[in-house]
Amino acid sequence: MRLVFAGTPEVAVPALDALIASDRHEVVAVVTRPDAPAGRGRRLVASPVAERAEEAGIEVLKPVKPRDEDFLARLREIAPDCCPVVAYGALLPKAALDIPTRGWVNLHFSLLPAWRGAAPVQHAVLAGDEITGATTFQIEQGLDSGPVYGVLTEEIRSADTSGDLLTRLAFAGSGLLVATMDGIEDGTLKAVPQPEEGVTLAPKIEVEDARIDWTAPALRVDRVVRGCAPAPGAWTVFRGERLKVMAAAPVAGHDGPALEPGELGVTKKTVHVGSGSHPVQLLWVQPQGKKPMQAADWARGVRIAAGERLGD
């Protein structure tokens, strides 16, 4: 089939690579978000998908909005059979959805209808799910509500960050997307409507959502740290400035002094913080305006006094 691939971030690149490598399909163009400012100089940078497509000599379309007439006209000229999508980042209007003869097919990183929305992996970790996966489905105008072609499952490991899990799903899901394209071309795959039960929503994780509540149990603190890594990054406040918590772990069987929620307990090698249950050990932190560092090194540098707390 003639394919136009839509995607933007690094997590979409494995699927693009898999489709390029397929001997049954031709990626004739890529749709991605416009170049965006990045880095200290805030210079415009192409998306990872755009960079990979340009390396492969594939035409790149960067509409400001996918309802732009110039974009729709070019898509009609290209006349794709199908448009596979991975994390494109913009809503597709009906005028665009109607162009490919076999529609737009999304690779979504959850077991639909669970975690419909922009941040399915982060919400799965935050919720303490043990199993997640990826789903290919026909895009319609509802939010991730279209009929399903295929699924795969993936265990969420106890130490997984959202970044770890998303990387595994990106590579596993690339094979699912290629298999879905094959099945659509063969006519061997039929899209099955999603069940009405079990719908959960996964809106974008905002910075305020990533603030640690030290009165919550240690298990919840652990999920927030892992679920918000690498972005937007779990954080707290120390001496009036933001402190990013990049890695932490609940401490079972803590034999030190009891710690109130947010209270710091420091030894030469460890930094513990009280929570609503047992303490949490800080492993890596990033003070405001500084590079990431081991928590013990940070604690030595700031000379924590007895009774000082995080979160105040």
C-alpha cells in the first residue's frame, strides 16, 4: 500500500523505520508537527520524525493545522491508500480523514478502551497498573474511540519509569502496526468496535500534577516519580526553590528515626524523606538551575538541618 505516515516525537520513529523497511508498503510522505524552538538558543528544530524522513528521502509535510487547504490538497494529490499514525499530536478533521481510501490507523500505547488520550503510559504507571500494551485502531472523530484492529500486551515492571515503558512499547508496537497494515491490505483484518465498559481517560500530565504530596503513602510517591519520568518530572520544594526528584524508592523495614511527611533524614550515604506511610529514599535529584546529581551529594552540599522538610 501507499502510506503517508503521521507522527512527531522520538517514540514514533521505530514505527516509521519498520514501515520503511517493509517490503509490502511504500511510505510516500510523512506528516509531522512544524519545527519548534528548542535548547537555550530557542532555535527552530525539526521533529525526530521529520529528521528521519529527510534522511530516508521521504517528502515531509508540516501543516500548522491539518485542516489547512494547502495540506489537504497535497494529501489528495499523493492519494495514499492508508495513513498510519503514531503520536502525531494534532486532531485530524473529517476532510483529512476522508482522503485515504483505507482511512487513518493509529498505534496507541494502551489497551483500549483504557487510557484514551495524550498520556496513556504515564497514567498506567500512576495508577499502578500491572499490565498495559498497545492497540491499533481506525481513527474516527471521537477521542481514541475507533474500532480496533490488533493489540499486544506488556508487563509494567516494578521499577519502570514512563520512559522505560514507552520505549519498549514503541519497538513492540512498530511490529503490530506493520502487521496491521499487512492485514488491512490482505483483507484479513476486520476492525472490531471497542467495548463501552472500561473507558478511562489519560489527559496530558501537567507540571502541577507532578508535584509530590509527601502526606501520600510511599507507594503513591514512587508512582508519581516513575510516572512523571522523564517528563514533566516529579518535583517538590526545598527552601523555597523547586527540587526535581528524578529517582526514588520506597524503604521497607526502615530502622532509623520516625520521619514526619516531608521530613528529611540524612546519613553519609542516604537521604530519606517521610511520607504518609514508610519513608522514601531519594536517589537522584536536580536542584533548580543545576545538573542532576546523586541525592547524597546534594544533601552534603546544602547541609540539611535537623527537622528540615521537603514540600514546605
